[in-house]
Amino acid sequence: MPQKTKQTPMMEQYQSIKKQYPDAFLFYRLGDFYEMFYEDAIKGAQILELTLTSRNRNADDPIPMCGVPYHSAKGYIDTLIEQGYKVAICEQMEDPKATKGMVKREVIQLITPGTAMDLKNQDGKTNNYLTALVEGERNTFNLAYADLSTGELKVTQLSTQEELFSELMSLKTKEIVFQAAAGLEIQEKLRTSLGILVSIQKEIVEKEEDLTINVADPEMKNVLHLLLSYLSVTQKRSLGHLQQAEVYVPSHFLKMDHYSKQNLELTASIRGGQKKGTLLWLIDETKTAMGGRLLKQWIDRPLIQKEKIEQRQEIVENLIDHFFERTDLNDVLTKVYDLERLAGRVAFGNVNGRDLIQLKTSLMQIPLLIQVIELMNEKTEWSHLLERLDPVTDVVELIEQAIHEDAPISIKDGGVIKDGFDRTLDTYRDAMRNGKQWIANMEAQEKERTGIKNLKIGYNKVFGYYIEVSRANLQHLPEERYERKQTLANAERFITPELKEKEAIILEAEEKSLALEYELFTQVREDVKSYIERVQQLAKTVAEVDVLQSFASISEKYHYVRPEMKQGSQPILLTEGRHPVVEKVLGKQAYVPNSVEMDQATDMLLITGPNMSGKSTYMRQLALTVIMAQMGCFVPADKAELPIFDRIFTRIGAADDLISGQSTFMVEMMEANQALTYATPNSLILFDEIGRGTATYDGMALAEAIIEYIHQEVHAKTLFSTHYHELTALEERLPRLKNIHVGAVEENGELVFLHKMLAGPSDKSYGIQVAQLAGLPRSLLTRAADILEILEGKEMPADKSESYIEAEQTEVEEEQVKTEEQLTLFAFGDEKNEQIIKELNELNILNLTPLEALNKLNQLQQIVRQQ
């Protein structure tokens, strides 16, 4: 008869710990396994594809249960974290063999999506940011973020919710921390729309004042304390590798919202979110993981200070001029491991011998790096970087003396510490080696003494050392000296006083050797930890060198030029510019370059031309060129003179808003409003087909009004592409607007794109020809051509000075007048007209023959002519 499950002491302990971590999977250590129970087991078995069993299966209410081996738990934990869950690691804090009663257990770490380190699918060139948010008293948003694996810690203050969401999406954060129930509305949006895990940290447990010493604003300090409290509570270990918090101000960089970055495909493609086909894919020739991460940050935040841009340009030019030195530089960089994350693992206490060897190998490259850079430092371009390249030789010497080159992964099984590093360890090792040699000598002596050739001395953990003799040779053993230890099927195992004595020496030496070696390794790790800050500063400098060499490599490979940068509202001169990514895909020979010229008197280019002809590519080309230039990279053109822009606004392509659930047209209008509200004369605006998401007249009216507003009020440099050809008439009354169009010709009835920008407006949009290229049915295309001919017959001449909208209104009014006139075909009151109307009403047309109908029509005509 099934019994109701009794709550055992162990399950009471489990329940007590689980209550502290209700939103996490609790990995409860039982021997060699981490076990999950109840809902954790049911859900965990499904996600991790484990066998679901039960505890007390004969009871009325058996407890669901599943588990994973502790030595392979990392893969299972990574799977849960990557799917957005938390995992609490609950370990046995006492040796079960030496403990009476219930073994003490406690959670040693809470792993979350924002605090995970070294995930199996994590790209080394990608940061994993944990963020925290506190709403300010002045309707501001205080945002802090950290990468636990690198120690990066930053804080900022944002003005609007749109800026906040844009920043979170750019950071690609997976987890955000709030204090208690603050910001419930925003929390819900983050969960549902962006899929970000929301975590709550109710109390500030400890103020890390040393990390926030450079932050003056009390609200920004508050959000940093919230973030650091969450890290302290979840990680339960030293966070000594966290760097001092750095305040960054978005307005100190070229600002782009998330949608602009997405439209321009800076780091992720619109389709699929892949790296391939993006600006990052093109320019990433970094050799180190930290260089790859820094490159992403530079793409997200290009500079706006002319001096800093030119400082980077000087080094890129210097690298291009020194091909052989740059080759040597790259060879050195390829041998540098991820210094930032190695430092993080040292501080976290999960570093092993091989990690320290990687750290040593990396630091050994720094003197070579300095040597190569000094050869290129002709005009002191490199001086500010050279002074920050610290070889940290003390760490190199320590690891060289202490850690074995072929150290195993495990730090508890020996073989990590070198001979000669510690005298006591050497003594133990000598005893082990000599003892084992003595065992070998004893085996040879016993064989000779007894004449038993297959006699052997072996070892196992249960019985220790033993002498094994086959049953057939037992009679050859001397009496009284051999003591029986174990009987096997075909042999007997014995010990002797001499063997027992040596066994004690060997085993004691081995046990003490392992314990001492682990102790020595942890001491070396602690000594290295004291140099973490220097290693992190070095890592930043090496990363910067790596990104600059990447700029030089791609600039030389694709024949880019150094742009001349000018502060303030200045002309744009981009001679024979190219879209860098499209050019890489097509090849330089196939790509058609285009110039962008906007002098001091021109603020706006109105672009017309057929679909698929290259208007959007032309617009993106300018934006990507600006971003590359303000990062300090060379640009794809024959010549480039560019102003330094403060913001880029884009409306390219159609997409719904994931956050607010707005339609495509609403998103279009909202993004247009962002540009109209926040753009300055130093901004760049790219509008592609504004107004196409609504009725024709509405869209055209909005497009014209937006153009006028930018022209009269904003004065930002603007590229505006449109299919509303009527808008090209605006050039006559808007002096700072110029028409350009993409060339296209028809040859033998086929449309051919020239992909070349030409002055003036396009003569037609070639929509039907593009539809033909897409393969629409011929009958449909013929019908469309007929309809187009009718519609074009109603168009106003293009050279009218008044706006198209005014002309359309006039045309509509005229049509209404004509309609009213047509309704008075017959003047009522006249007897003859009334007679005609009466006869027409009584006429049954369906019953008339053609001849009868002609005769009747003739009669009516005669009556009219007599009037």
C-alpha cells in the first residue's frame, strides 16, 4: 500500500534553500550528482532532455527528481543560462565521511544570463553585459552595466525612454536589475518586447566606494551600488577585477538610435541577425578577442572630437606606410590571449595552470610589441600608447618559476607546480620517486629470492601496495615472512614488513604533495591577483593597437583614403564613393562608385529613380562612410572631405516597432519625428520613401511638408529619396535643395539600371518595368500600362511653380464643377425636354433590336435639333 512521503531532513534542507532562490533552478549536490526536485526536475528534465525519475516512488505523492553528474554539469548549466534561466549551485560544505547527521549545504554561486562567464556558445569577441536601472527624480534613467568576465563597469544617464531602450538593445543585454518593484511598466516592456530577464535586488548590501570614486552624481552612484550589490549577492566571491566605474555621456559620441544601427547593419544583418554582410564583418581583422570587443564599441560610439579622430588616423596611416613592421605586429598579436578574461578568471578563483601559462605567454609578447612599435614611431604618433604598454614582468617571472609548461587542467591532481619552486614539495616528490624506485627494486629482489618469475608488486586504493603470486607458485614462498592480504581466483596477494613501511612513506608523501601543491598554486594565483589592474590596463592598450591595425589592414586591402575632417556645418565632398560592404560582396570591378557632393549652399539632395536601382545603397553608403571616418578609419572613396556629424537619423526600409507594437507607418512617422525634433545643423538625416505607408495624397503631402520643415527649420544635411516625382518641383522654390536621380535606360523593351547618380530629377519611376523584371504575368503588366497611361493623362505639368498638392486641389475642384454642369444635361420645365426624358424612361433597351435602337435614337435626336 503506497505511503505518503515523509519530509526527510534532507528534503527539509532542500526546501529551505529553494525558498531563497524561487526564480532559479537549484542544483543540489548529492555525492557525485547535482539533483533537481519538484518543478525544477519536471522543467529541467524537459529542457535538458534528462530522464525524469522520482524519490519515494512507492508513496502516494512521489517527488519528481532528475540529476546531472557534477563533473559534466557546466554544459547543462550553460544550456539553461542561454535560454534565459538562472541556476543556483548548492554544494556540500562538509565531508560526508567525517560528518555525523545531515551534511551542511549552501549556495556558493547564482549563475544568471548577465553574470555567466565562458558560456560554451559565447564568441570571445562578444561582451556579456549585466545592466541595472534606477529612474531619476528629474525624469531621467540612470543606467549602469558591467561585464563580469572582463571587469568593465560603466554608468550613464539617459533623458528619454526611447534612448533607454535603444541603449539596452545596442548593449544586447540579457538581464537587467531593478530595486524592488520600481519601474513596473518598463519592466513589463523589457520582458515582453525585448525578452530581457528582469531581476530584483531589494537591498544595497555593501557600498563599493572605491569603484565609484570617479562618479559624482548621486543618482548614478545609486544605480552602481545596486548593480554591485546584485553581483556581490549572486557571485559570493571576490570581485577584485572590477574596474573603477567610468561615466560615459552619449552626446560625447556620434549618436545613433538602435533602429538607425539596425537599418545600417552595423553589427548584425537585418535578415537573420548574422555578422556576415555587416560593417563589423568588413572591418574586423582584429587578432585578439579584446580587440574584437573594442571594435564593436567603437562602431557603436564613433568620435565627434576632431583631435581624437585625427590621432587615430595618424596611427592608421603610419601602419599603412610600414607594411613589414605591421606584419610583425600582427604575428605578435596572434600570440596574445584574452588578457581581460584571464584577469577575470584569476580574480574569480577559477583559473587553472594552463590559464596562467596563457597569461605568461601573452605578457611575453609585450616587449616584442613595444620593439615593433618603436620602429614605426617616427613622428611620435604612438607615444601615448607606448607609455601604457606595461610588460608586467613580475607576473611573467612568477609564473615562469612556479607553473609547469604542460600543466594539467585540474589543479588538485598534481603536476602543476615546477620542481625547484618549493623545497618541501621537492622533498615529498623525491620520496615518491625514490619510494617507487625502491618498489621496483624490491620486485626484482623478490623474484630472484623466490625464483617466481611472474611475481609482481601492485597497488590499489583499497589494499595499498601488495605482492601478487599465482597459486601454482605458492609453495616457493618462504615461510613466516609473507603475510596473506587478499585471495583471488588464481592468485594470492601478500605484504611484508618492508613493503608496509615503504608504503606508508610513499602514500604520506603523495597525499602531502597534492595538498601542498594545491596550496602553492592558490598562493601563486593570489600573488598574480595583485597585478590584475596593471594587466587590465595593458589589455585595453593592446586592444586599441589591435583595432588600429585592423583599420590599416582593410584600408590597404580595399584602397581606402584618409578623409579630411572638418568641425561644424561644412560641405560634403565624397568623390567616387563606394558602399564598403556591397563592394566587398560584388568585388571592386563590378561595383559602380558614386560621388556625394553637397556644398555650403546645399542642405538636401532629393533622390528619384526606379526601385532596385541603388537609392538606398547610395544613402547607406554615405552613412557608413561617415561612421568609418569618425571611428578613425579610412573610407571607400577616391577623395573625402567630411564634416563631423553629431547624430545620424535614418528611416530606411519598413519594419514594425517591437517595443510599442506600432505599425510600419506609425514607426515611420515616429522616426521622422525623432529627426525633426532632435536634429541639428550638424546632423545627417537619411529618409527613404517617407510617406509611402499611407494614401497617396496623404503621403505626398507629408513628404513635402517634411522636406520643407527640414529645409527651413532644421538645416541638417539630408538625403531624401522618393517616388513622388511631383516633389522634384520643390527645387525651384527651396534654394538649398537639389535634385539627383539614378540613371536607367530601356533597351529593346528591357530596363537597364546604370547605378549611377546623375544631376536633375528622374523622368519616370519605371515601376512597371521593375515589376516585369520580377516576373509578373504579362496580361497584368499590359493592364497596368493602360491604367498608368490614363492616370498620367491627368497629371499636372512638371514645370508648374505651385506645389503639387495645390494643383491637385485645384484639379479636384474643377472636376466637381464639371460634374455639376454635366448633371444639367436637360433643362427641366421645357415641354420638349420633358417629352424626351419621359420617352427615355419608358424605353426598354433590352427588348430593342439594333435597328430599332438606331431608329429610336434618330427620333430623339430630331426632337433635340428642333429646340
